[in-house]
Amino acid sequence: MALIIDKTEISQPQQFSDKIQTLLQLIHQGMPCTEALIKPKQIVKCNSEEQFIEMLCLKLMGSTLLYLHQLHLSVGTGKLFELHNQDLRTLAVLNSHNSEKERIILSEILTKYHLVDSNALNKIARFYHRYNLDYPAINSGASFDEKLTLYNVICYCEQAFTLSEETVTTAYHWATQKAQNLGDFARYFCLYLVWENSQSKTLTSPDHLIETLAPIVNSNLNHPIANYELDVITLQQMIKSWYQDGNNLGFSGFTSGLLSIVLNIDLNSEDVVKDASACLDALQTTLRSTSCNACYMSQSGLSRHYSFNSQRGEVILKLDRQGYLSLFSHWPSTSIFNLHL
């Protein structure tokens, strides 16, 4: 025997589930490599079909992130497992050929599963070009998730503000100096625009804003750890248990928390720290008292997202592969911003 999955010997690809067989068609050289593993040269053991697919991708490409060339789509194997069998088969068909009608079908699948293709991600390059900006140095080592964060921030800022080249350029250079990775760069960039938009007379600079709010952000970075996959019910149980132990659900990171607070308070308030505390109390109450309205795997397949509705906008929790449950973002409706920059 050569390939053993969950104590079952695999002697031919047809023994895999329909979903795994479809995935093997999507993975470049997936089927030939699998057939080679089945031959009795060595013993390969996996606990599940999902683990086998991840192992196969790492062996072939050094990553669990696949690029489907005909679809211009990067997507993690963890995300593909989430797709319904029929939608996955449709992707496999479209990846070999697609017409205008089929592109409409593809667009519907992308929307259904919260996916962003490369054509949409080119918005980042167009944004840099429009404002005569170079790619920041940290872009070269950025993860796919960080690039998605930048894409989402650009989409948000373009809806929230009418941007001038002068303000964008200043925000870009300031964020470049502050950030150590592309995700932080994106959030600092947005934070600068919010500060500029506020025309705050008390917070004299974005650095002053950070200095003022840093203590409250740093005190809200603790996360519970889940030892199992969370559905809607078990998620709510974990959140309530965490609060009963006297904890707030913490942010995924410093800039995630900072931007989530800044977007949801009035920077012209006489006491922004007090307002930030009240904002967090309201947010924690929302998480305790409501159920998530959507649950889905991130496009990279490396974390699960849970979406909640708040009075001001959308709240997203993230469960990463290490089991940490955290507040990923709280972005209000862009309609609350109406000044030109």
C-alpha cells in the first residue's frame, strides 16, 4: 500500500469523494502526482482528504494557495473545500474555457463566496498609478491576506471620501513610515484620511491620535482560543463564556483595533478616550446579544470569518488556524463621511 487516508488504502483516484476528484482537476499536475503516490513505492498517510490536498499542494507548489489561470483567481484549498460540489465543478469547467455567459456565472460564484479575482485586485495598481505612487517596499513580502486588506481599504476609502492627490500622497508617505507590513500600511493609510476628514482641533496630528488611543487599544488585545471549528451556536457560546470570565473580545492586532475605533468615534469630541470606551462597550454588547449573520472561510483558506450587523455597519470576527478568535474589523457605513479631501 502507498496512500492511506483515515486508515483507508487508496488504490485509485475514484475512491476519493467527488469534491476531491474535482479539486485534483483544478490543481496543476494534481491527478498525475496523485496517481504516482498511489503506486506502491512509499507509504503516505493523511488523517483526512483535506489534509491530503494540502500536502499535495505544498509538494507541488510550496503553498496551499492556488492560482486558477483561466479564472484569474487566487484561492486557498481551505476555501475551495467550503464550496458546494456543483459550484466547484462549475469552477473546474470555467477554468478550462469560458464565454461571456459563463463569465456571468463566474461573477455570481465570486460574489456568493466572498471571492476577489485578479482583475478586481488590479484596483491596487490602478490606485498607485492614478496618484503617481510607487509600490511600498513592504509590498514585496506581503501575504495574500494583506493584499486583500489593502484592496478592501482602497475600496472603502474611495466610497467614503472624495480624494485629492495631495492628501493621498501625504497619507501614503505617513503610512509607509508607520507600517511594518502591508496590512498595517492599509489601515494607517485609512486612519490618516479619517483624521484629515475630521479636521480635529484637539488631535493635532495622526500621531497624536495614535498616542491618545494606544492605551485603550492595547488593553483590548486578549483573545479566547477555540480547540474546535466554531459554528454559529458554538461561536455564541464561546463569546458568552469569555465575557462571563470578565474579558472583552480583543482585536486581531493593534492597527485593526485602532482603525475600528477611529472609524466609529467623533474625533472632534472633548474626550475621545471616553467615547472610544463607550464605542467598545457598545460593540461588546452587540457581540454578546446577537448572532452572526454570515460565516465563511477567508479567500486564502487560512481563517474563518464571522459577520455581525451593528447599528453603524459590519463587524467581522476572525478565527485563525491556531484557534484564536478575535475582532478583525468594525467598519461603519461609508455614508457617515461626506467631506472632500
